[in-house]
Amino acid sequence: MNPQGRWSREVVAVLRKELRTEWRTKTGLMTGGLYGVCLVLTVVFALINRNVNYFYKATGDHPLQDVCASLIWSIVLFASLLSLPRAFLAEEENGTADLLRLMARPHAVFWGKTLFNLFQTWIGGLLLGGLFVAAVGLDVRHPWLFVLCLLAGGAAVAGAVTLCGAIVAQAANRTALAGAIAIPLLWPLLQWGVAGLQSAIGTGLLRDGISAATGMVCYAVVGLVVGPYLYAAVWKS
Amino acid sequence: MRVESLGKRYGRRWLFRDVTFDLEKGQRLAILGDNGSGKSTFLRLLAGLLTPTEGRVVPPEGDPRARLGYAALEMALYAPLTVDEHLALAADLRGCESRADELLDMVGLDHARSLPAAQLSTGMKARLKLAMAVQTRPTVLLLDEPGAALDEKGRALVARIAEEQTQRGTLVVATNDPIERELATHEIVLE
């Protein structure tokens, strides 16, 4: 088998392991998924019988729509943050890291787990975003931009969390270190995510939304390019 | 496999220092010592799972994932994956044949192929780890207390694996068991 064929076989093996484990344990679903659905329901209960698409004619303000953009992004982001770190941290916490180190190459493990993280954030983001829009009755002026922001943002979050998880996986005080590293990594995503969704809903300029989506795509690319090398550097104990 | 001036320290405490040896084909080395003397750490250094504080381990030539086999009691398996899936995963990651039929028959787990690791007994997990360790027909086989969780048949299996390994390469066993000690042609005692 040629080297490329071998590499893809390894990546697919790691991805298959992650998918099987998640399917059988439902860990991501029970953490991020449940959290996201509960938050959406909480917002729905608060906004029952209100028209979220209302705007003040005198000023042109759309306060509820702006808040909805922020809420959607917060729900998607934090649902991802709850479930993503498991992919890397779980190996150290469950004691299976040695087994993986004996059999696998670090780049293959990184890409297999990252593909799983991407899959998880995309499915979760689109489902939770769609559920929010449908449940609250939010008008989305540019659906394509809405989907693009969720996908680009999901990829950026997956890249950032994967990087963060790879760095802290072997640290003694993982939780504190993860928090310290995550804040500066996620800060730009918070701003871009909200700006992008506001533009998609129609309360912001379209060009601002496209800029935000572009920023998130570039962020994702940087994370995914740097990630494998960083992961290889911390591969051994 | 060659080991040159190998040493490992945790904090200010040295587990061992200046260990040097050269293992040739057909040799079987026993690592002996009291609890906490560093036997498992030594084996993990040989397996490449830890970085030594000083010295180095020169592994056998070729891809270490294929040339080195390692099995230890404390090494965890993936609880949701079945016995078959563990061997398939190992084969895919190492780029070799699964040999599931042959290996599971050898270690006596043929009847448990579709059981997830969470449902295996400690002895069955130990047998699965042995199967995974010898899957690639490694040049160097590292076993950490292989008989600890095994019954008499299991210990006979370890002896058979040790004999086969001698034809193929070398064996290193970390143990306190006098029967496993007898499998070795050479000994190192860690104090």
C-alpha cells in the first residue's frame, strides 16, 4: 500500500473509533446536545407570544433579533465546548493514551479526532441553530450566510478546542489550564460569530457578515495547519 | 535493541541510572525488583512511551509500531469497542493484517469476539492485550507482569508466546513471579 493510502487508512481508523464510541456511549449527545436543547427551550419559554422580529420604526433597532444572534452563537459555541474536549482528554483520563501511542502516528490521530470534532460541531451547530430559528420564529434574511457562519464557526471552534485539548491533555491541572488557554483562543470567535449571525438575520450589513465568516474560515485553517505539529510535539509523556 | 546509560528520575528521586545492555535475537531478559523499583517505568521507556531523563533506547530497525509489541496490566482498552474491533483498529493503525481468527484462537478468546471490552474479565483483557502485542510478529516483545491476571492456561499461553518470540527476536518481561522469571535467559534487578 502506498504511503498516502496507509495514512488515510490510519485516519479513517481513528475516525471510525471515535464515531463508534460516541454512537455507543452518547457522551457528546448527553453533554453538548442536552445542554443546547435545554438552552433553546429556555429561550423559547422566555419569548412565548413575543414577536422577535419586531423592530422600532423610529430608530430601526432590532433588539430582540440582535440578542437572538448572540444567543444562537452562545448555545452552539458552548454546546461544542462541552463535547469537543472529550476527544483528546478522554484518552488520557481513560488510560487508553498508551494504547494509541503504541499503535498510531500522531498526525493520523490528530486528523482522525479533528474530523470527528468537525462532524460533531457541524451536526450540532446546524441542528441547534435550526431548532432555535424554528422554535422562536426568527426571520433569517440570508439563510446561506446563516449556514455558512455556523459551519465556519464550527470549524474554527473545532480547531481551537482541538489545539487546546492537545496542549492540556497531559497537564496535571487540565481544567484550569484549558480555561486559561481557551479564553484568548475563543475571544475572536465570539465577536465574529455574533457579527456573522446578525448579518445573516438581517440586522447587520451583509459585507460585515461575509468578513466575519471569512475570519472564521481563516482561523479554522490556521488551527488545523498548526495543530498536527503541536500535537506531535506533545505526543509522548 | 540497545540501551545506553538509561536513567529515569521523577522529581529528585532516581528510579535507576546508567543501565546499559544489548539484546540480541533469541535472548529473553527479566526485569526484577520490588514494588516501586521502576520495572514498569523501565518497560515503558523501552516501548517509547516515556522519555528518559538520561541515556537512550535504540529501538530495532524499522517502524516501531510493527517491530515492538507491548502489553501491560494497567494499559486500558476502549470499553465500547469489541474484541474484534480492537484487533481491527490495531491492524488499521499499524498497517498490517488483523489475523483476528488466528490470534483469538491462540489466546482463547474466539467465543468472545463480539463482546465489548467493558464486559471482559481482567484475564480476558490480558489475553486480548497479548493478542494485540503479537499481532505484527514483533522483533521485540515487552510484557509487564503478563501472568498477573491469568489462570494456569493463561500462564501456559505466556510461556508459549515467549518460546515463539525467541525464534523471532527478543523478549523483555517485567515481573515478580518466579515462574515468569524462569522464562528469561538474562536478568536485571532494579533496586
